[in-house]
Amino acid sequence: MSTHSTYDWLRHMADSWGLLAMLLVFVVLVAWPFRPGQRAKNDHAANMIFKDENDG
């Protein structure tokens, strides 16, 4: 009869499901700026640093 400690169980979960969760978060964060209809907001955010406070 083998006994598994809490550490072994947590390690197994991190090795399998933790990796999957990190991959899913990465894919969502990479795809987020490319959502349909976001081009205007992305362009505005990209050019904000070039605007002067006196610009319109």
C-alpha cells in the first residue's frame, strides 16, 4: 500500500494542471489585444506617449 503525502499530491497537481493553467493564461493574454473592434483603442494607447498636454 502506497501512501501519498500532501506534498506529492500538490506537486502532481502543479506538474499537470498548473502547467495547463499557465498555458491558458498565456494564450489569453497574448490574444487579448487582437480582439475584434479594439484597433482604435490599441492605436490610442500606443500613441499616448507622443501626445503633449496641449494637443487636442
